[in-house]
Amino acid sequence: MAVVSEIATGMQGKVELELVNILPVANQLGECPLWHPERQQLYWTDILGCRLYRYTPTTDALEVFDTEERLASFGFIRGSDWLICGFASGIARYQPQSGEVEWLYRLPDQRELRLNDGRVDPQGRFWVGAMIENGDHVARSGFPEAHLYCCDPDGRVTEHLGDIRISNSLSWSSAGDRLYFADSPRHEIYSYEFDAVSGQLGEKILFARTPAGVHPDGSTVDAEGHLWNAHWGASQLVRYGADGAISETFPLPASQPTCCAFGGADFDTLFVTSACCGLDDTQLVREPEAGNLLIYRVHNARGRAEALFAS
């Protein structure tokens, strides 16, 4: 595993990212990094590679588990070594060591849609959004709609939103009263009023917009309530204030960052997944870190623990 030292300073100079390690995993589409605070391990998926990764920083041990289909996103289950997962075709419980899968819900149209970004809300429900596999067919009459789904701890699944192209950026505000969600091809991140008790979404506002050619991908929220978003196509992470204003921008050595997660004993480590899919040979030569896991020490900011599925 490569050890490096490089400082990326936000535009306001307050927060710094020190690149301390790179895992050369060459993921086709690395996604959904999540830190398990009890096990002190990082999990993430390579969606197109049909693999789940587990990394232990203290020993530098990296484990890889093959999945029976594309694993898009997942969450940890309280008191269990199973995961609650958004596979390409539906929602399931999954045990990495044995490979066992217990299906809870299947998408109505698995030819044109697949599940994508997902996360557990503060009340222990798993939310996961779908995406249209073939963007050329978006305007076709009768094309199935992509939705946002919520899976309750009892396994009941409900539909939310609609007219989605690619679901991304699922995160909750520090108070748990707002849901952040991006529809990547629209170049917009939204903020929804969120009823914690019922799990219903309320008023939608435009939180942030990305420039043309830059797609908002996965997000996480830090201890101060700032939203960190991976800007696919722009080689950067952006830290937004609660009002949607950009407070920091951090350059990355990969043009297709996909998501980020805080971890470590003090949540002062930032893990960034990336992708190499779609890059030609010339681009791959220019971007040797494309698809690798980037590990940063964070100065002047901290993360917070992710919620657990209350099964």
C-alpha cells in the first residue's frame, strides 16, 4: 500500500486534507464507503466489479468478497454482521462471509433500472434510490420511473419521489430534519424537509447546483453539519455549508471521485472512493489513481458515526 504526503487546502484555508495513503484497488466503480466504528474497519463496494471490500487500517489488511450481482450501496445492521443492501435488482440482507442473501424487495423492471446510492437514516430505516441504466431512453414514452425507496426495519418497502434519473448524495442533516438528495444528470442537490417519526418527505428546495459537465455524486455530513460531496468529472470534493454555500473545495488526483466517508477512532480520517470506468488509455495514464481508494488525514474538521439499520 502506497504511503504519500500531500496537503489539499480548502479555498478558505480553514480545513486541510493530508493525503496519507492510497489503496491501489483499481475499482471500476468504487462507491459507498462506510466506516464501522465498533470494528474500526472501512467497507465499500465496486459496483461494476461485483465486489465488497473491507479494510482494517491498523493492520493494513484488505479483504474482498464477491457478490452475486452488482452491489450498489449498503448499511450496517445493529448487532449483526449482516448488511442491509441495495443490489442492482432490489433490497436484501447480505452476509459477506457466507455469501447468503435474503431478498426483501425486487425492482418492478430490472432490465432498465437498477438501485444506486443508499444510506440508513437516523431512525434506522434504509433508503436507496434507483437509476435509469440507459440514459438515452429517458424521454421514451412508457419508460419505467426511477424512485427513492425506504425499507423499514420490519422489511416493509415504500416508494418516494419519482422522475429520477440517477439517485445520489443521500445524507441527513445533523439535526435529522432534512434529507439531502441529488439527481446527478440534473446537476442539482436538493434538500427536503424530513419527518423523523413518519419518514415522510416535505418541502423540496434547491440546495446546490454544479457546473455543466460536473455531476454531484455521493455525500456525507460532518460533525459541524457541512455536506461533503464528490464532484464526478471535476477531480474534487466540495464542502457545503448548511445554507448550500461552498465553504471549501479540495482537488483530488482522480477525475471521477464517487463518495467519501469519515472514519478512524476520532473520525478525522476521510476515505474517498473513485472510478476508472469510461476512461480511455490516455486518460488512465494521466490518472494513475483513478479507481483507487484515497485516504486523507483531516485537519480542522471531524466526521460522525453513521446510523445503523434497526433490524
